[in-house]
Amino acid sequence: MSHDTIRKYDGPAGGWGALKSVAKHLGEQKIAISGAKTLLKANQPDGFDCPGCAWPDRDHTSTFEFCENGAKAVAAEATKFRAGPDLFAQYTVTQLAEYSDYWLEQQGRLTTPMRFDAATDHYVPVSWDEAFALVAQHLNALPSPDNAIFYTSGRTSNEAAFLYQLFVREYGTNNFPDCSNMCHESSGTALKKQIGVGKGTVSLHDFECADGIFIFGQNPGTNHPRMLGELREAAKRGAKIVSFNPLRERGLERFADPQDKLEMATYGSTKISSDYFQLKIGGDLAAVKGMIKHVLERDIEVTGNGGATLLDRDFIAEHTTGFDAFMADVLAESWDVIIEESGLDEAQIRRAGELYLSCERVIACWGMGITQHKHSVATINMVVNLLLLRGNLGREGAGACPVRGHSNVQGDRTMMIYEKPPAAFLDRLRDVFGFEPPREDGFDTVGAIEAMLDGRGRVFFGMGGNFAIATPDSDATARGLRSCALTVHVTTKLNRSHLVHGQDALILPCLGRTEIDIQAAGPQGVTVEDSMSMVHLSSGINPPASHDLLSEPAIVARLAHATLGARSKIDWLGMVEDYDRIRDAIAATFDDFHDFNTRVRVPGGFRLSNTARDRKWANPAGKAVFFACPVPTDNPIHRARRMHGTQPVFTLATTRSHDQYNTTIYGLDDRYRGVFGERRVLFANADDIAALGMKAGDWVDLESICDDGVRRQAPRFLLVEYNIPRGCLAAYYPETNPLVPLSSFADESRTPTSKSVPVIVTPHAADVGAHMPRQRDIPAAVVR
Ligand SMILES: Nc1nc2c(c(=O)[nH]1)N[C@H]1C(S)=C(S)[C@@H](COP(=O)(O)OP(=O)(O)OC[C@H]3O[C@@H](n4cnc5c(=O)[nH]c(N)nc54)[C@H](O)[C@@H]3O)O[C@H]1N2
Ligand SMILES: Nc1nc2c(c(=O)[nH]1)N[C@H]1C(S)=C(S)[C@@H](COP(=O)(O)OP(=O)(O)OC[C@H]3O[C@@H](n4cnc5c(=O)[nH]c(N)nc54)[C@H](O)[C@@H]3O)O[C@H]1N2
Ligand SMILES: [Mo]
């Protein structure tokens, strides 16, 4: 390990570093700067929707908004490298599995449908017709449609997602695990019961009007870089930006906008967070409850002295329920518990509460730091309780903002990629399409893995994504996938899931969003919905990576045709000739999509309705609900600490580096956290490192603690000193996914608890991980 691996980064997020990084990534993918024209079409009215994150665009008509990580996502898809049949002829599947995820990604775009040949352990080319016939044969041979699992990753367009759920429901199951189950499921679950819609309530306009933006567990500098533009404007205006994060994240501290010529020329930057609270991992519920306690105590004090109330009493009376019981619960909560569980002291929490009181219009944003804990749903309810106190919901400049991940993850759920479809929707499907859809709830992500392990899941079909390693408990998941009769992946690039396969296996290569999609009626566009419920068109501009690719809608239609044949009520092949027909079917199914084809052609698209935004409450209570939630003191972390009296048990948050898109590894650096050329790093507090009798630069092994008797280890991480509270650790996903127990998920939402894994740390022992495949990080260019 060279000592250049860890170098402190003092610069701002963005700036020249971001521009240099884009040039480097374009060069690595052999994309000429002239090809950067592709980048200029991202998020333009006549271009494609950026396949990066789900953050919305200013009007979808402004000049190109520079985004380093959007550029990397586009470059990864537009790469000049190809993973064609020659690659699969050169390597057996066993050999390919020895390479790292980074290496697999570097092989480039898949070009040809491939079928696994067990006799030779190679993937060999297969025709599309043979591929669909093989899937159809497997699906039609299953004892029940419920033995098949249909996964979706959140890049899939509305059109593809709608056709996919239509096919699967006509086939006969609701088994729709999706990436959302591991992502913002906790947000949807919490918001739906509390305010009646499972989505955020704000728009970009609200960001222009807010005077307080509270950010919980989100790292926009890396994961939503365009959000920094909004935060920068707000900061310049004097709005308070208050961050809650155990780690000091550079992007929450300072940002230099590459589009601001003066800032760039002068190496200037803007301070983003006015205040930064470094709470303990999982400490948000306690911290927010403490803030609320402060607000309520201050209100009692002020009104007791004859002053005006600090709360929005009219809003509380007219629009909410449960306030009195909630208030009694909060006032009874002990400061000792709040302090112990949040990791902040009373003065800090009171200051955070005071900051909230000082703002008239507050937006609360949150990300994976909030949604992936045992008590995530209750934590989100507590954040919304905070908003409700002063009517910060359903008015200009205020509201709830869960910041979504995948570019169309919200749209996929709107299209009912959902394992628990409501009855009214199923009735509608029946009435519009004339078949009786299945009524039983299906498997979510955790349920799908359990089903594969116990034999109920026999066929796995993945619409994008990387199920094998994005999911928890990698070893268990791999066993589940390997026990399937058939695994199929619709995909753009080679990834681990294609190598952890069933007895039969298919890789079906599809068009990416940047590419021109020609069907019988001519070039087609698709639609997506961003994190703020704006629906707009996306049309590719690049020639396809290979002549043998099909679009996702075409793959679904041809598969449905092959599987259901004459017993289907739907003209599958006709539907994909012209995507307007799919959109007409969507319009017939969802009232909110009336006149879909007309409305989506207006530049900028249209916004879906949101009852909570209009202060209408579509939950059973008919009101926004104040939920009294106890501060948890008996979650898996507490239990692991009790079980393990002798060694210190740490809380590990598994998170993203700057050079990855989920399981897609673009590079080995994490510039803002000062890590270069290495992904197996463990961020720890200096005092904890010393207390372990270790030093920064030592190699350690991790073992997670769970009471299910299974030993889960991840070997060989480089200890890195980091500004993080004691008892807390952070490391990258997916390297740490073998540590996340399948049985550990959030209450109600069943989201794996990947941000709070109880672990012990030991010096690296040579035999730990010896059974795991060696990972080689040789860049493609060197090997091939
Ligand atoms: N470039 C890039 N962009 C992406 C992605 C990517 O991988 N790369 N992924 C996309 C997807 S699918 C998603 S869901 C989003 C994810 O975007 P984020 O929500 O930002 O996800 P993470 O990076 O996993 O973690 C976010 C932050 O949570 C903090 N954190 C950890 N535990 C806690 C806690 O207990 N409390 C608090 N308050 N904070 C905590 C971490 O320090 C980290 O800063 O980004 C999307 N955009
Ligand atoms: N430990 C831990 N685990 C986590 C998380 C965490 O923070 N910690 N985060 C969770 C979250 S938030 C999420 S969203 C999931 C992500 O889980 P997934 O969505 O399953 O994973 P991705 O890595 O985003 O999927 C990448 C793959 O998608 C394919 N792909 C890319 N573009 C396209 C396309 O246009 N069409 C098709 N068909 N395929 C395409 C490529 O083959 C690529 O390899 O992981 C979850 N897992
Ligand atoms: Mo996500």
C-alpha cells in the first residue's frame, strides 16, 4: 500500500477537482471531448434524462447543469469498450468471478444475448428468440407463478416498468422486489401513514423560498451533486443549512460551482452548512425528539409569560391529530436517554431546536443515513413531527424532501412496481385489460432472498440492477441465486449477478437511456419521474452500443408474447411498435396520467398531484398525524453490546464513495474523504483506533454480531483516521454487504439495516476471507 492512499482533502466539493475528474473519466472510457456533446444533452428538453440521480432539473430547459457524477454515469454508458462474445469465450464464468466489480465494469457494454453453458462453464451467444423461449419454458413449468421473482432496479423507464408489471400480473404474481425496498421504502412507509402520500412534498421553487434546510443522513456532494447548486443559492441568500451527519462530509461544508466563472477563476467557494451536528450513527430519532422537546419547553415558557405561541396552533388544530398525546410523550422523555442515544449534548440539541425556531419556512431533507436502520420509519415520523409543529408542510418554502436515488425509482413505484398493490389498482387493471390480477402480496427484497433459500423462489428475473451484491447478506443471497433453476438479467454492463447464477442463466443486453431507440413507428422516447414528482420525456441521442440490443420495453413485450401467447388479453408486440400506445395504457390505468401523451410533450413535462402538498390528508386518519415514538434502547446494536461484554462493539454505516454508482465502481478514489486507489478502507475515530491498540494504516477484519448463530466476516480493511464520533465506523458498500444480516431490517418497511451494523474489529488474520475469491484490480486495458 503506498502512503499516497490517504491524503487529507481541504478543498471544496465541485470546483476544478470535479472538472479534472470528468476529463479523466471521459479519457478512460475513450470518449473524445467532442463526444462530450452527449453530456450537453443530459437533462435537456430534447435530450435524455441523466441516468445518475433523481434530483430534478431547473425547468428542464436551462443550460447544461454541470454534474461530475452525472458525467461519470453518462461516460460509463457511452464507453467505447465492449464486453462481447470474445470476452466470454476467453474466460470461463469461474474465472470471470475472480475479478473485482471494478474490473467487470471496465469490460464495457454487453453486445449480445448470452446463455450459460454448464458443460463448458462459459456464457455462449444465443438468439433473442431462443432466449425468450427458454424463459417462457421455465416460467410455464413452475408449479405456481409465485415461484418466480421479478426484480427491478430504479433506472427502468415508466413505459418499461408499466409493461413489466402488466406482464408479471397477467402471468400471475405480485413478486416485485425492487431497489426501493433497500432504499427509501422507510420514507414511503412513514409518510403514507403520517401524511397520506409516500412521496416528498416540495418542489425546486420551495428550495428558493426556504429560510431553513435541515439535512439528515445525506451526502449530496457525492450522490446528488446538482442539489449543491440549490444549497449554494440558499446559503448565499442567508438561509440556514443545518446538517446532521456522523461523518464530516466535504460536500456539506464547502462547494465551488464549476459554472460560476468568478468562483472558479478565484479558487473561491461557498460555505454550505451553517451548522453541523455530528451525532452518533442511528441517533437521529433521539436528536430530533430532543429538538422537539426544546421547542415545546420554550413554547410553554414563552406562552407562560404571556407571549405569542411558537407553534402553528391553527395548523395543528385544523390539520393534525394526536398532538396532546405526542406532546405528553416528548415532555416525559428524559434528557439522559436523548443525550446517550443521539451522541449530542443537551446544549447542542437545544441549539438545533433554537435554529429550527428561528426559521419561518423549513424543508427537511433526508437520505440513506436515515432510512437504513431498525427504527427508520419512527425516525422519519419524528422528522415530520418536527415539521408539523410549525406548519412546515404544504406551504411555500417548506415541506418534506426524501432525496431519492435511482433516476426513475419514484416513477417505477408510481407504475406499481410494488409487492403490495392496493386493491383499487388491481380492480382498475382488471377493468382496463380484462384479466384477473393476483391479489396476494408478493415478495419484497428480503422476502425474495428467503424464498430462494427455502425453495419457493425458482426463477429470478432482474430488470437491471445487481441483486447479488446490492442486497444484504451476500453469502446467503448467493446461495439463493445459485439454487434457482433459472436466473435472467436485463442489463447494460457485466456485473457480479451474472456470475452468481442458477442452473440455467441468461444475460440480456439492453439499450441505455442515452441511446436512440427505434421501433416500428420510428425513434421513441420514454418518460421518468424525478424526486419531486415531475414527469418528463427522455430521448437517447447516441447510436446503440451494438446492433443486437433491444430496448427494455421490447424485451418485456417479446417475453410476454413468448410466455403468455394466445392466453394473453394484450397485444404485446403492437404496444411496443409505438410507445404512445404504452402511454395511452398508462393514462387509462392511472387518473393522474390523463392526456399523458399530450402533457408529457410540453417542454419540462408535468407534475403529478400530491395531496399532502395541498394540505389534504389521504391517510385513514384524514389528518396529518403526530406520532409519539420512543427513543429505541433495545435495537440490534444495544443487544450486540450486551451479548459481547468484552470486546468493543462498533456501529458500522455502509456508504458510498465518490467514484461509484451503487455497485458500479467507476474508480478507486473517494476524493472528498481523502482516499485514493483503495476501496477496502474503514473510517474510525482516532481515539477508538488507539483504544484498540492499533494505528492508522493497520489492516483489520470485521465481524458482525447477530443473535442468529451465523458467523459473518469481511476481511482486510485499511484503518483510516476520520472525523467521526467514537463507537461509529464507516466503510463502503458493497464490500461490506456480507456483514448485513438478512434477518436485520427496519420495522414496518423491512429495509435492511445497512447503516447500523454491529461489528467487532480485529487485526487482519491471513485465514479470514481465504475462502473468498481473490479480487484483482487490473484495468481492462492491461489485461485485454
Ligand atoms: N454518484 C452517485 N450518486 C448516487 C448514488 C451513487 O452510488 N453514486 N446512489 C444513488 C442512490 S440509489 C441513492 S439511494 C442515493 C444515496 O445517497 P445518500 O442518501 O447520500 O447515501 P449514502 O452515501 O449511502 O449515505 C448518506 C450519508 O448518511 C450518513 N449517515 C450514515 N449513518 C447515519 C446516521 O445514522 N444518521 C445520519 N444523520 N447520517 C448517517 C453518511 O455519513 C453519509 O454521508 O444516491 C444516488 N446517487
Ligand atoms: N450495504 C448497503 N447495501 C445497499 C445500500 C447501502 O447503502 N448499503 N444501498 C441500497 C440502495 S439505496 C439501492 S438503490 C440498491 C441498488 O441496487 P441495484 O439497483 O440492484 O444496483 P445498481 O448497482 O444500481 O445496479 C447496477 C447495474 O444496473 C445495470 N444497468 C445500468 N443501467 C441500466 C439500464 O439502463 N438498464 C438495465 N436493464 N440495466 C442497467 C448494470 O448492469 C449495472 O451493473 O442497493 C442497496 N444496497
Ligand atoms: Mo437507492
